[in-house]
Amino acid sequence: MDNTLLCVLLLLSILIYCGHCGEDDERCEAVLTLQPNWTQIFRGETVTMRCDIQGGGDSDWQYEWYNNRKLVYSNKKPEYRISPVYTSNSSSYTCQGVKGIKRSETSDPVQLTVSALPSASVSVSAPGPLYYGDTVSLQCDIPDYTDLMYYWYKNNQPGYSTHGKTLTISLPDQDGQYQCWGTRRDRPQKSQLSRALSIQLTALPTASVSVSPQGLLYSGETVSLQCDIPDYTDWTYHWSRNNQPGSGTHGKTINISLPDQDGQYQCLGTRRDRPQKSQLSGTVLIRSTALPKAELSVEPNPVFPGETVTLTCSVESDSIWNYQWYKDRNDNVVPQSVRHTITGDTLTISRVTESDQGLDWCQGERRSRPTSSQHSNVITLTVTDYQPSTTLTSDKEDVFTGDSVTLSCTVESSGWKFYWYRHRPDSTPVTTTSGYSYTLSWVSVSDGGQYWCRAGRGDPVYYTLYSDPVQINITGSIDIFSGETVTMRCDIQGGGDSDWQYEWYNDRKSVYSNANPEYRISPVCSSNSGSYTCQGVKGNKRSETSDAVQLNVSYKPKAVLSISPQWLNPGDSVTLSCEVDKTSTGWRFSWYRTVPYRAGLPSLSDKSYSLQPLSDNVTSEDSYTLIPAGPTPTGGYVCRAGRGDPVYNTLFSEPQFLWSGDLQPSVSLRISPNTTQHFRSKSLSLSCEEKGNSTGWRLMRYTERGVESGCVSNWGSITGSTCTIRSTYTWFSGVFWCESGSGEYSNAVNITVDDGYVILESPVHPMTEGDSVTLTCKYWTTSSNIKADFYKDGVLIKNETTGEMTIPAVSKSDEGFYKCKSPDKGESPESWMTVRVVSPGSSTSVLVGVVVGLVVAGVLLVILLVLLWRFKNTKGSCFNRIFSNPQPQSTNQDPQQDQGSTQGRAPDAGYTLLQHDGGHIYDTINPSDNNVNDAAAGPSHVTYAQIQLKKLDKKKKEKPADPKESPVYSEVQTGKATAAAGPVDVTYAEVVLKKKTKAKKKRETTPPEADSVYSQLKPDTTPGP
């Protein structure tokens, strides 16, 4: 049954297939047609291809399209549409139908040919460059067709449409890039868009104006202007002045005259051919400059007959000018003559007469532009007809000795020098001044008399008439000091010098009579003050009584010394200034340094100090400069002044002191509490800590009342080198220091005792850069700190709730005045903090010194050991070990005998004696430990080792010495090197070898003899802060 159904279905299929295309099993034919069926297809048109299956029906077919046998399209529809068509679509096309497994025949090929649209191109009517103002025609050319409508694009934007192919544009407004295309009703309906044609504007030729001559143009000159236009020569030139057109010219140059034709000039050119004109040139400003002005000066003017007058002409220019001189008229040039001398820019008229009077001016001339200057200003030269006179006046009628008087000499006109005469006008001038006044200072009686003056000017000098005389009467007044010498002289005018007896009066009382005209008082005292007169007596004839001379005798003056600065900074120079009564003169000054009182030396009246003259002790200047070299010159200084012959000296000045806050090598002043400010009614101790062998130290204080002992029994007590103040008072404030009997000074400390409630605790000594410093604000009733503001040089720098301000590492900029202020408790006084700059290389020098010292000590130690070894071998002596601590001997001697074995040794000397007949040898060994914490400790120790060799008894050399009877000690004591300066402590090690004596005899110590040899190493020490 199943097989039968299958056979039926197969038969039906065969019948259906054979029924559409015939019964001969032929495949269906495909026919391809092209619509529209045009012979020429243009780019952009639409083409439709249709595939018909002949006898195959229209349904269920799938249509395939081939281009050169390559499948390009497949669809159920029998049409294949290409829109728009491009030339690349040109080819041979076929089609075929597909239904299931059945395919139609492939159609005959149809050739599709796509033609390009007609091309368009743009051309321009004017070849070559296009210029400003040109009109240009553009033409759109499309070949083969004439019935076109033309469309234009400018800069890719649609623009104009026209039936004609030509477009006219104007430049520069319509320049740009142009394109065109055409359309028509028939096929092809449009052309391609043309390529862009750039219409670019070419700049017109540039015109420029040049000027001759170059540079500044002066009035009266003719200037040439030239119009330059490059590339072409057939120009017609047009000029404009101040934007107004002028006349045209074929030439390029015009000439103008100044100043009438100055202004702004421009030019342009025109021609027949293209380009038909140039650009308008830039503006050239033609402005006339005024000629340089000549300046005339006349000296002197007015002028007197016989004088010489000089006319000077100058032109405000650096160039070299020649000058013409004019008088009264422009055509009257002054020539050179015997009296008229022309030299460069001057005209000198000598021996002036009235004919030289008139109007004068000048003008400069030269070869280069400008060739002349303007005429100068006109000056009228006035010639007087008389010789000028002078008038002499005095500013005082009554003049006393010691006063000053000023004489004034006046004359008409200017430019004079003044000549001053005394006693006679035809004598040699007393002086000559450029000013009209002459001042006599500190006049004496001898300055009295008649004075004249006259003036002169020019070369040769032309003089005025002499003035009338002026009488200067000087009432005598002599200021002198008690102890000086004064000599009075009485001169009889016109009476000769012989046979006169001279009488002297003081306040009209006769005090002296002698044939000698001089009266000498030496020394003068205050009782000699008075009004002195003199009179001459010859027989029964008497002269007139002289004018009185007042003699004023003052007490012996005292010099006043000042020192600047009074606190020394390392390396500073210090100036001493000495002043005496300002009304006195003629002093020379002597300078001294104070030393402890010594008989035989100049001393102060209270014998508190003797005085040691400084080098170059006497100076004419009232100042003396100390330049520190070596030890700091701190201490007291005194001055006095002297004058006259014999020398009259003032009293010594009060001593003034130069202080240093730095610790000194010999002694240091320490205070406790260690601060510069202290409350009232508190205790205070001051200690002079010695570092060397100086003795006799005393504490001194300087206040406004002067210098005095710093520790007196009524308010202080002395224990050793310490002064303890039981209760401080404000008057206790001052500068404190220690000084020795040999004139050495310690550091100084400025102590302030304040009766307020707040003080500032600050460093007593100068700080070194890099140190840390703490400032503390204290309230008088509490030991704890208070909240405070801290100020430096009056400016708030910090607020601290703890009452302490710490500067971790001070620098020089931190130096200044400091104070603190509590908002509710008050304000402290100011204290100065000094900061010292660390000198570079100081630490290096210390290290080098230590190294060198250790090397030297080692060498000397070796020498010492060798000598001891040789001595032991030759003499057979018995030694304990050298450089060991002394070993106690187990003997039956009592303590007195033990003490006797060290007889002669200083309690603190720290040495053991090795002695032998012969020369002493000392070797210094200084191994020291640097203790950085012990800044105030004494100087470092030095150890001496001494060997004294003496001859031994040959008979007994075979028997060694008994240590109990002849003990040998050797000791080395090392010390600590500290930061404090000063001499080193000394430790001696001494071994004594003598002839063997009785066992019970004590050892005797002898001092080193003349042939002793010392070798010592001292460590380099640096002062502490």
C-alpha cells in the first residue's frame, strides 16, 4: 500500500513540471529587458532591469542577477533597480530564475553603458594678477549643449543663476572661490559641478615717500620729497598735503620750503595699463625744527670805564660753532681789534669806554646742518661814567675781648672780591674774601683799630675806591683759669718807648709800677680778677689812661671723658673723647689708663687709682681711638688737657670704664641668682673666681655717683672672694666687676634691682651662636613662673602661658633688649642680651693643639725613660717605677718623720723630686680628659717630671741605696681640660739622687738650679661663654 502511494506522488510531480515548460523536458527561457530602453544612460539616472521567465509563470520564482557572471542581486521580484547609476555600474548583465531544484535558462546578456555628465569649467576674462578695483568676468563652459541654465557657487555656497554663461564680479568685495554647473530640460538634465576657481586679490604696488635731507629739518631749508613705486616706471605721481590733493606731476620728486610748506605728505601713482594705480603711501610728517638758540651772557654788567668785560655766546648743541658778534644793528658785525679779542665763544672788550655801551647779541655758524643758530637774546651793555665806591659797616658798636665782630663791605653790582685793610688803607690787605663780610672771632684788644675795605674784579683786577674807615674799639676781657700765666702790655701811642714809667691799676687801685711796659702775673688766681688799666708817666707828664681790660679768672677746669662704646665687642675700636670748658681753646689732650694706686705714678686726688699713660699719650685732637690687639683693653680711662708754655694742665677727668661681658682669662665674676634683674629686699652674692696667680682682687661697682667698692660692710659681707648682699635696694643697681692689684679686670655684669613686681631672668654673660637660652618672667611673691608676653626691642614676639621663652639656637639677630609683661601683674625692666659670633676654625685649632701636644709629650717621655734607664745602669741606684703613684713605705718612722720626707713641697704642688748632682731635667706630660660639663672649672693641669743628677761616691756605688733611707718618689698627676681660659695648674714629678748619708737623715729639697731644663706642653684652651 505504501509503495503504491509513493509511486502516485512521483508521477504527479513529473506531470506538473512537464506541464509548464512543455512536454520535452526543456528548461524555461529567461528574458532580460532594460527600462528605460535608452541607448545612453547618464550618471545619476535610474535604471530598472526586468527578468521574464517564458512559459514558467510568475509565481514561486527567485530571480538572480549577474554582472559579468557574478551574482550581484537576488529577489522574489523580477525587477532589479539601480538608482542613481554610476559609471562604475557599466557592464554586461544577465538573469536566471530558480524554482526549487529547477533553474531557467540564463538570459541573453544586456549591456549597460553609463556615461558621465557633461563637465563644467570656469574661466576668467582677465589673465594675470587681479588688483584692487578691478571688474572681472567669469565664464562657465559646458561643451556640446547650449540650452543650459547656469548656476554659480561662491566659497561652497550657492550664489547666482543666469541664462548666460558669464558672471561679472567686482574686487575686492567679491573675491573668493567660484564654481558653476548647468541644467536643461532634456537628457542629460545637468552637468557636473566645475572645479573651484580662486579669485585672489593682488595688492597694488606700494608707494612710499622719502625725504632729503635726513634727520631734523630746520626753518629756512628746502626739502626734497620723492615718491617711490617699485616694478613700473610709467607712473603719473599725485601728491597730497594734509589730506588735500595737490597738483599731479610726471616726476617723482617735489621740493618744498620750510616752514611755510611743512605738513603731512602722501603720494600715489596712476598708469594706463594694469595695475592702473598704486596704493596711497604712508604719511610723512614734515615739521620744521627751530634753529638752536644762542645764549649771550655779559660779565660784568654794568661795567665801569677802564674795566674788562667778557661776552660769552653758547649754543644748545654739542657741535663746534663759530660765532658772529653784533652791536646795535644786524649788519654791524663786531670785528677783532686791539681792544676786542675773539677767542672761541668769548668776546673780550678791554679798557671799556662809553662807546662800547649799546645793544649786543650773537649768532652761531658752522658748516654742517643747521648751518646757523638763532640770534641770541639781546643784552644792553651799560658803561657808567664813574669809579664805584664801597661802604664798610660793623655789626657791633661795643666789642669785648672774646667776642666776635663782623665787618660788611657793600658795593653796587656783583662779581667782586673784597680786600680788607687795618691801620692804613695802602698797606697789605689783612685778608681777601669772596664774600662781602669778614668776621673776627675771639677778638683781643690788639685787634682794635681802624679798618678799610675795597673791592676788585676782573683780570687784570679793577678796584673800587676805598671805603671810609670804621673804628673797632675792643673793651678788654680776658678769660683765664686759676694757675695760668697772663701778661699785660701797655703801649704809649706816639710817645716813644724810652723814659716812661708804667703804672697798672686794678679796679682803679694801683697794683704795679715799672719801667718795663709788661706786667706779668704767674700764676694767676681768682683774687686777680678785675678791670685793669695802665698809664704812662714821664717826669711830670702823664699819658691818657688806657681803655679797661677785664680779667676774669675761673677755677681750674676739670676735663670730662666719655667712652663709645662703653661695652666692648670683640674686634671693635673704641673712641675716647675729652672735653674742657667750651669757651676755651688751644688745648692738647693727655690719655691714661687706670691702674691700682702706686706711689710715684700720677694718681687721682683720692688715690683710688694711679694713671699709666697710653702710647702716643698727648694729642692735639680731643679724641683717642683704642684698637684692641691682644688682651682686651677693658678697665678705667682718664684724660686731662693742657696748654701754654709752661704747660698748664686741667684737673684729671673722672675715670670712665670700658667693660666686657665676656669671661676673662684671669678672673670671672659670678653672681647668684644668675640673672641681671633682681627684686628689692632679696639676697645676692657676687664671687670673684680666680684662674691664675693674680692676687688682691676686689669687687667694684659703677653707678651714676661714680666708681666705688662693690661690697661695703654696712650692707654686705665678704667671705673669701665672695660678697654677700643681705638685702638689695634699687640704689644698689649698677655695673659690677672684679679688679686685681696688678690691674687686671674681670667680665662686667650690669645688675638691675627693681622695686616693681615683675622681673625678667636673662643670661648674665654673652651667649654664643648656637646656644640655647631660656628667658623667664618672675613675679615677686611666687617662685613659679607667670603667664607673660615677651618683647624684643619693644616689639611683641611671643605669648607664653608658662612664663618661659626658649630660643633653641641663638643667632646674632637675636641680640637686643628683652622684657616681659604680665597682663595683670606688671612689666619688667629691659635687659640686653649679647650674642657672640663663633669664629670659624676655632675647634680645628684646638684639635690640632691637642694632637701636637700629645706627640711632643710622647717624645719627651721616651727621652726621660732612656735617661733614667742609663742612669740606673751606670750608678746602680735602686728606683721605684717612674711615673707611678707614691707607695707608702712600711717604716717605724712616726708621722713627723714621714712629713719630713716631703719637706719643702708645696701642699698643692703635686710633684715628687728626683734629684742628682747635675742639671735638672723637666719633662711635661699632659694627658687630659675634656670635661664638657665642667664649663666653669679651673684650667687644665700640666705635669712636670724633673730629674736632678749629682755625683755619687764611687766607693759606695756597688751597694744599692736603701729605699727607706733614700726614698725615690715619682708621680704623674693628670688634670681635666676645661672650657675656661687661664694658666694651667702644674704638677711636678721630681726624683733626687744624692750621696748616701746617714740612714736617719731627712731628705732635703733644693730648688731648681740655673741650668735646669724645662719642657712644658700647655693644652689650647678656649674661654667659656
